[in-house]
Amino acid sequence: MTPDPISLPDDLTAALAVAGARLNLFSGKVRWFPQVGSTNDLATMLAERGAEEGVVVVADQQTAGRGRLGRAWASPPGAGIYMSAVLRPTPRAAGLLTIAAGVAVADAVAQATGLEVQLKWPNDVYVADRKLAGILAEGAPRYVVLGIGINVLPAAYPPDVARRATSIETELGRPVDRGLLLAECLAALALRYGEINVEDGRGVIAAWRKRAASTLGRRIEWDAGGQSRRGLVDGIDEDGALLVRSGSELIRITSGEVRWV
């Protein structure tokens, strides 16, 4: 059974109204839920039922939020932005969607709060090696559901999460307007999605490389052919794949888990 959305809180309504036309395809399509299992799961159900592109599910709390590779995403009530958007990208844009979303989140955090963040391939937003936000794109032939989770307030995270996570308010030491952050995130996502959907995506790739400059030369591990391999990050190519130098090889990684060492 699909839960029914309720009216947006006043602070979110006001912030979205100010953003206005900058929301583009998301304008008037934000649905608010006090609690859901997973915004990605709910957005997927809506997409399967024919929801139009740009519908956004936002929740105050997730009880079964998740990240890549099935990992849990801690989503305490009122402590973050937990949202998923229904998108119908071109094949080229679908391959760059996670990269574009990372850039959009970084743009939005800087615009709404002044906090500058870094990006790590493929989907993580960091401050000083502590994770601030994550992105999860899950697709079907007719649509992609793009999930974004941003830690806004300090919260009682599980111990394994608390060791490697941070929040915007922790980093800034002051309160953050969650409504403004949501509006800026949707506006930035609309802009970057437009760039990869109707252009060649070069601007998004360039912006991602700038935000990820601190990861260049970093050592990583990954699994290939049943073996663990190591190399140094060289950047990303025009299709968003990670480029890694291992000895004399330049290796292109398009999926799987990357471990930063």
C-alpha cells in the first residue's frame, strides 16, 4: 500500500516558492511524507504507476534507507534531506546521472550554506574524508529513480556510521535552513540534469573533476576477476568512468566497489 503524501511544511513551501522557475521539471511535483521505508522504493512504485518525470518524494525519516551495494543509510527523523526523483533520461544522460547529481549536491550545499565539499567516485560527497551525502540511482528501461541523502543536523547515528559521517551543521557550527537546502538541491539538479540530457555533459564532467581534485593520486583497491587490485586515481573520462593507473596500465572502472586506502 502506498502512503499518502501530506502538505509540505511551511518552511519547505516558502523555500520552493522562492526558487520558482529554477526548479524547472520539479516545480509543483514535490511530495512530502513524514515517514517512509525508502524514498527510492516509493518513487519506484510511483514510476511504475506512470508518475511523470520530475516527481520528487521527500521524507522526514526513512526506516529502511539504503545506499549503494545494499548498505543501510541512516535516516533519523528531521536530521537530513532524504529524497528521490523520477527521471527519464536519454541513454547518454543515464550514464552520467550519478556524476551530475554529485555536482548538483555540491553546488547546492555551497549555495545554501557556504560549505565547500569534495566528491569521490562514484557517488559520495565528503568533507575532510567524512561522508556528508550519498547518491543512489536505480533504473528500469523506462525510468531512473535518483535518490539523494544529505546529513544536515548532528544525529545519533549507529557507531559504525558515526565514525565516518558528518553533517552540515557539525561542519559549520551553526543552524542550517533545511528548506533552502532542499530548494537549492532541486534547482541545481534541474540545471545539471538539463546539461547532460540536452548537451554533451562536458560542463558537468569539468565541474566534477574540480570538486574531486583532492582524490587525484589517491590509492584505491578494487576487485576484478576474483582478485584484489590496487592503483592510483587518475580522474574520470568523458563517460564518467573512473580512471586508475596500476603499473603501466590505465584501467577504466565503470561499476563495483572502490575502497580508498
